[in-house]
Amino acid sequence: MVTGVAAGFMNVMAGGGSLLTLPVMSEFLGLTGPMANGTNRIAVEAGAMNAVWAFRRQGFSDFKLSLTLALCALPGAFFGAQMGCRLEGVLFKRVLAGVMIAVMVLLAVNKKKRTPDGENVAPTRIRRVTAHLCMVGAGCYGGFIQAGVGFILIAILHKVLGLDLVRVNMHKVFIVGVYTVVALAVYAGHGNVAVVPGIALAGGSAAGSWIGTHFAVRKGDRLIRICLNVALAALVIKLLLSRA
């Protein structure tokens, strides 16, 4: 549950919460790759929906745009989850370790500037169309392994649509909450969801997302990035050394 709190907080602040929960479930709880991947979706869904509500209560919501973006991610999430159900064993751990290393590199080189809340850029038609098309790919990756999808969504919403980072996070959690319903259904249909660990993780994720939402509105994710990198480095080493 403690891991769930940390993951929920990270998912709202920047992304990468699943980079903690997936290896923990795989390495310390002994779940198979697909089982860890599917079980993780319960926590992702709980954290995302709680964050949507928290953003709404603080005056941040644009359900129309959030929904159209999320609907574009649904087909990709379905096919991505189908692939994720077949990824297990050492291959799962190697792929996950590779994703974690890529995220660490991205965090190290991506020194993006923050856009003040009051300077939200109204996206042009071409920006909107491009962003919606990109969501198909983001949904596919999210359905496949989820870990690090927050950074992909941030790139689309911030760089393509030109939204400020508070609204980026506002849309991000809504999109994840919608496509995760489809991904969770696919994993559950293949018998790859462990309910009890998932519920425990979900409780922590919901609490962490609530805390993270309030921090996100008030800015500042430097500390969480440092903590994330330290945790990622330790987990990457363990995943790469694992032979089962």
C-alpha cells in the first residue's frame, strides 16, 4: 500500500508510478509479468479517478476535450493490452528495465520550462487534430505496459496542444482513467488480475493521487523526480540481475 501511495503521487505530479509498482509486484510478490501488469490497472484506475475528482474540486476541468482525447486512446489501449497479456517471464523484466532506463534518460535531458497557469495557449485546429491522432499511439503503449505513459501524455498535451502543466496533468489523469477501463477488462478477461493485491495497491494509489493533485496545482515536482530516479536505479539493477 505504501508503494501505491508513492505511485499515485508520482502519476499525478509527472508520471512513472507504474515504474515502481510493476517491479515490486513482479519481484517481491512473485506475480507473473501479465498478472503484475493487469493487477496494476486497478491501482491506476483508482488513482486516476480520484485525481480527476480532486482537480475538479479545485476548479480545473475540461471534460469535453479530455473525453475526445481519451476516446482516441481507447482502440490503442485495447490492442496494447492484448500484447501485454503475452509479455511474461524474463522478457517482461527486460522490457520493463529498458523502459525504466529510457525514462531516467528522458528525465535527465528534458529540462522543460514551466508555463504559468495564466498563460495557457489556445490550441489551433491542426494542434488538436495532431494531438488526437497521437493519443492512439499513447493508448497503445498505455495498454501494453503503462509504465512511463505519463511522460508520453505530457509531451503530447504540453508540446503539441501547448497547454500549461497544471492543465496537462488535469487532462492526463482523465485520459488514463478512461482507457484503463478497457485495458483492465482485457487483462481480467485473460485471468491476469489479482484482486486482493490490486485493491490494497488501489487504496494507496488513491491517497497518493489526492496528495499529488494538491501539490501539482501548487507547482514543484523537483523532489519527486529525484526520488523517482533513485528508486528506478535500484529497481533496474534488480530487474536486470533477475533470471526468473
